Amino acid sequence: MSAVHDHSHDHNHPHAEITQDGGPGYYDLMTAAVTELLVERGLFEAGEICRQIDVLDSRTPALGAKAVARAWMDPDFKRRLLADGRVGCEELGISFYDDTQLIVLENTERVHNLIVCTLCSCYPRPVLGLPPDWYKLKPYRARAISEPRAVLAEFGAQIPDDVEVRVSDSTAIVRYLVLPRRPAGTEQFSESELANLVTRDTMIGVAVIDPPGAPRQ
Amino acid sequence: MTGQVLAPLDLRGDVVLATGEAPGFEPGDTVRVMTRSPIGHYRVPRYLRGKTGDVVAVIRPMAVDNEEEGYGRNAGSKGHYYRVAFPMAEVWPGYVGGATDQLLIEVFQTWLERA
Amino acid sequence: MTDTEQLTKRLPNDIGGTSSDPIVWSDHEMAPWEKRCHALADVLDFHKIINTEEKRRGVESLGSEMVGKLTYYERWIVCFANLLYQKQILHPSDLARKMDEVAARFAEPAPSAES
């Protein structure tokens, strides 16, 4: 049995992707072949790939939402999170497996933050998981940096003229997470109820959180 | 602390920093992005070349220049990245939005000069 | 600037400010091979066999036609193959043979539960 076969059964798809004509796709074959060759040469173990798939599967926007809700509830935590996003998240058990730093950008009455990576697809994967396709495609990458207000409007977020828009373009070791504004009417909410309000898009900064019960824009 | 200069230390003045260890810029410094056009690999987008902005933070820790990293350097020769804020109107002529709207980006030290 | 000069100076992925196309809200469930490809990228970086910045450089150096036509993870795996040849970790013939071998394995009937 090959190295790839040995370890992948836990991931509900034992082999390369099967295309409609019954065989795996070309790039799927290439991925399997490169992996097997490197494992045969002892450069890493097949189990590391499976482990990393589990790591990726465990990272979802729920982690970021937990950090946001905690920051809303606990001013001391919020201070630590804003001082060093990575240290703040690590306090909650969120590890930074990709060796990036994290800056948390706080939205306020006066400031709205938006994140983008114009050169590739840098994204706070340890806390949000993998980015959505639109974040990696040309229109968002090209336009979020040059006409953020038009982009926000397309996403349904109208930012008043007197609110400063700040766009952060990720290019190096730092990733960004937007700390959205806590909506009005949530004073009695528990931390988990608050976390349920926080979506991926609000932590990218392309959406704002509506007050509970408000009609969607 | 990410992105902040170290607080003044009691021993400052007695402790000698290694070459390159002290950041060349501090928050508040005005810098200009150089206009060169490297062949091969770069991490400073073209839209930024020649633009003037203000340093808002020194990124910690020091790190390898990603234009060297792209050719296989994994350690050593670390330098400073700076988080620099540019007025949107400075970067995009005809920008539509608030006068104080900003673009923020990390730029490696070799791309910055004092403006 | 001539067209070829532009091709040399601007990386295919350097697109900030270059489009006015509408954003199409899109996402897809990752295919299992795409997830394996992503995990492979991470493992290659953990071991610094191919670091993340080399991957970015490798994708850019596929050229604008391939960058434009291949999907995200298709670009990654082709770039890994190229970089592994450059580093003399793999030989192009190794990969060709191994791909044939993997394809042949799929052509075999599935083993029974007892085997």
C-alpha cells in the first residue's frame, strides 16, 4: 500500500478525486504523486498530511467569533487582544500553526476596517479557517484596496461618510482580524449568544453586525 | 508586543544593540516607498511605488526579507517590517471616499526612505 | 512602457487597483484533493522544503497565462513540482512515472473487504 493510501481513510475519501469518467483528475493525481514521492524520500511522513487536514478542519470562523465575543465581554481581554492578537488568541487555545503574527483591528463609531491581500490570499487562517473564493479572486483583491466603499456597498454595508475607512493589505508575516462593533440591544446576551452574531464576513470587515431583530438591509 | 516599539528601559544606554537590531524608523516618521522595479519576485505592490506615508508601528519580531525568502532563505539576515499608513487620496488619484480614509500595509525596510 | 517590459515588471498576481469587475459572491466546498494540496503546502513550509514565500514566487513564475487559467490549487501543485525540480529533490521523470503508477492503481478493481 502506498503512503497516501495508508493514512487517508479517516477523511472519507480514500484516494484522489474521482472524475466523471471514473478516474482521478490530472491535478489530483499530481498532488498524490508528489506527496508519495516526498514520503518515499523520507522528507516527511504521510501522517503529517492527515494531521494537517485535521488542523485545517478545526479552524473555522467560530474561533474568531469566540475571541470577538470574549473581547466584548471582558475589557481586560480586549486590551490584551488589541495589544497582541496572537497572544490574545493563544490565551483561548488558538494556536498559530503557520507562524504568522496577528493584529486585531477594532471597528468603532469613527473607524471601519477592511482586510484584503492584493498580492495573493493572506488571511488569518489560524482563527478563521480558509478564505472564501471571492476573497482570493481578482475583483475583490483589485478593488477592495482602491474603492473600498463601493465594495462594501456591494456587500450591503453602507459606511457613513464621516466614518474613516481603513483598508489593511496583508503582504508579510502579519495577518489581520477585524473586531466588529457590538450591536445595540445585546447588553443581556451571554458570551455564546454574542459569538453567534459574529460572522466570518464581519471579521473580514465586508459586513457589519445588524442589531438583533433588525430587518436585513 | 506586536507592532509596538519597546518601552524605554532602565538599561538603555548601557546595552549595545547588534547591527540592524534597532529599527531605522519609528511610529510617526514619514517615509517614501522607493520606485524601483525588481525582476522576479517582490512583495511591494506596484500601486505603492513612490508613495509617501507615515509609519504607525514597527512589526515585531524582526523577520527575513520576503523577497529573499522567496528564493529559499529561511533564516538569518532579519530586518524590520513597518506598518505604514497612506492616505487613500495619495495612493489613488480621484479616490472616492472620506478625506481621512487610509490604506495600511507592511513594508520591509529596504523599500523605505525618509521623506 | 512596452508590453514585454510590463510583463517583466508587473507580477501576474500584483493586481491591486486594476479591475472594476463586480464581485461575485462565490465559494465552493473544497474537493478532497484541494484540501490535501493545502495540507501539503503547510507541511512543505513546516519543514522548509518549500516555504510559503517560495510558493508565492513559484506561482507567479508560472506566467500570466497559467495564473489566469489554472484554478487556485492547480497553480499550487504545478508550482510545487517545478520548485522540487529546481531544488533537485525530484526529477521530472520521477513525477511522470509516479503519476502513471498512481493512475494505474486507480484503474485496478477495488480490493474486496477481506483482502
